[in-house]
Amino acid sequence: MSEIEKTLSIIKPDAVERGLENEIKKIFEKKGFSIIKEKKIQIDKSEAEKFYKIHETKPFYNDLCSYLSSGPILAMVLEKENAVSENRKLMGATDPKDADDGTIRNKYGISIDKNSVHGSDSIENAKTEIDFFFSD
Ligand code: UDP
Ligand code: MG
């Protein structure tokens, strides 16, 4: 059975820098996601380290955290039936060169690190990630 879910999406610095926020938001809305909260912020590196803690043992962790804190981002709560998996489908593969046609990363991603969007990968992580940005 499908359930209404919430997931966290982030428009990453590379896409904000290129002025793609509204274009990407329209893609979510056209696909039936409601953007129920949004916040444009720049986080510092220690906050990025906390956000990406699940990746702390990975070789790309340091660069990833530097990158996410390098400029403004747009954090959003998206709501839809099966929002977590539907958003992952719409985002496409982590590496834009592997992302299917019609996905956000295929269209806008520059490289595996500058891949334009983040999306929670499970319902449990979505809750944690939404709290991270929208606990107040
Ligand atoms: N990443 C990277 N190099 C890699 C793998 C991942 O720079 O070899 C970055 C990439 O920006 C990715 C983020 O780390 O979006 C988190 O990785 P994850 O495997 O969770 O990918 P995602 O869930 O974002 O598709
Ligand atoms: Mg991930």
C-alpha cells in the first residue's frame, strides 16, 4: 500500500549557483510533490559533517562536507505518496553520467560531487534529515 511520506531534498551549491532553484522546484511540483517547507541557507563545515555523518569513513567525506558548505543551498521537505523512493527515482543515479534521461541529475548534474540535488534514501533517514534542517 502506498503512504503519504515526507522526504528531504536539497538543491546543492552547484545548482543554486547556476540559478536553477525555481526550475528544479517546478520539476518536483509537476511530478506531484508538494514543497511543504523550504529554507535557503549556507551551513558551515561542521554542520555538513554532522549531516553526512553516515559517510564519515568514506574517502570522499572531507571533500563532500567542504562542498556542501561552500555556498547557499535550498533545503526542502517534499510530500507525496512514496516520496522517499519517488524522489530517488526523479533524482537519478549519484553519478550524473549514469543517470537516466529525464532525471534531475541527468539534466543538471556536472559530476559525481556536483550532482545538483540530495535526497533522503530511507524513511528513517528522511525523518532525521528533516529534523536536521527544520527542527525549530
Ligand atoms: N559522492 C562523491 N564521490 C563518490 C560518491 C559520492 O563525491 O564517489 C558524493 C555525491 O555528491 C553524493 C554524496 O557524496 O551525492 C553522497 O553519496 P551517496 O552515496 O549517499 O549518494 P546519493 O545518495 O547522494 O545518491
Ligand atoms: Mg545518500
